[in-house]
Amino acid sequence: MSFNDLDFTNKVLYFIHIPKTSGSAFESKQIIKLGHRFNVPNLYRTPKDKRGFHEYITDKWSLYTYPRKNHYKITIIRNPFDLLCSYYHHGEKLKLDGSYSHSGWASVNYTHQFKTFKEFITAYCDPSFTWHMPAFKNFLFSQLFNINSNCIVDIIIKYEYRDEAIDMLNIKLTHKINKNIRRNVSNKENYKKYYDQEMIDLVYKKCDRELKYFNYDFNGSTKYEPLIINPTIKYDVYNNKIIE
């Protein structure tokens, strides 16, 4: 299937929201937003009573459901170096008294008491460190895969080419995506300024699969591809393994 084969007539787009990809600003009457969930059951997250995000009452992620049979699934991905920087800088600063704060995405900095970005990166890249959301530490884009290891999305937008991708989609959509809506930006500075060489090397090693299979390096996207249509990558979420 290619972009020209897509037909959005009388169809909706189910949006799978990977954290820190500006999905909250992805608006159209033809898009159904399902929040942060997964396509496989029984994945752990740190709940509120264990110093997790204050809205997480249970310790398991909910499953995505797609009630309408005639639909497409769409998502946005982002350069891991940039995404991780936004992950850390999301929300507010840690409170000096140790009380709850929405610091980092899903309160990661509160849960683990990270006081610097380097602490965050070092822990994320440490195989022995128990992350507050293990699936996101295994593979940043693990939400896209089902129990059979198949990538279930039809369309991937690369964050770096959002405007170009939206222009392409709007040619076909009945209800256009709003390009003017304000994006939720956790950190307005260029992510590169927050890394030293040691941190860069750690992320290259830890996120080698995301970088390789989705064409990224420290400087950004290594391939101009606003839209990735019908991706064929296979990933076993439970065993954290790319299926060749």
C-alpha cells in the first residue's frame, strides 16, 4: 500500500499517541484520539500509591480498542534524542520537600528523583535500572505493536516533518487537520544543547533499534519521509525483540 492507495472516504483515523510527539495538538473531526494505551495486555506502569503519576490508579496499561471496522490507524514518532529530552523536561520542577510534582512525563522525575537530565539519561540507558514505565524503556514505540508482533498502524508521521505530512493528509481528508493549533512544547530549547558526548553515546547504544529502523541519528531524521505508509517492522513487546 502506498499513500496514493489511501482512501479516507467515510473512514476515521484512530490516533495512537506516543508520549511527547505533540499528539495533543493533532486535531480533526475525522480523527479519534485514544490516549496513551497499548495493543498488548498486562503491561506494567508505576501507580499513584508507589510514587507514580497521580492519575494512574492501577498498575496496568489499558488496551486500545477500535470499534469501527472500516478505519485506519495513525501515529507520530520522534527522534529518540529529542523525545527523551522532552520526556525529562515535561511539566514542573521537582519540589525541594520531596512532595508530589508532575515533573517529567508521567512524573518520571518525581518517581525516580532525577535532578538532572544526565541522571535521567544514565538511568534510562542502564539495563539494570527499573524504569517507571518498563515498556517505554524497552522500546520507545512499543505501543504500535500487537500480540503477534505486528505493527498495526497504517500511517506514521515523522514529528520532524509534521507540517509536510499534514499537508499531504489534508489533500485526502474530508475534515482537515488543524495546522494552527498550539502545540504542547515541554522545552523550547534545541535538544542538542542538553547532551554531552557520554550521553550521546549512551543513547546511541540504548536506542540503536529505534534509530536504525526509523532512520534517525543525533542530528535528526536521516531520511526525508513525512509519512511512512504500512510499516512492516515487527517487534515482540513481551520479549523486547525485533523480529527479522
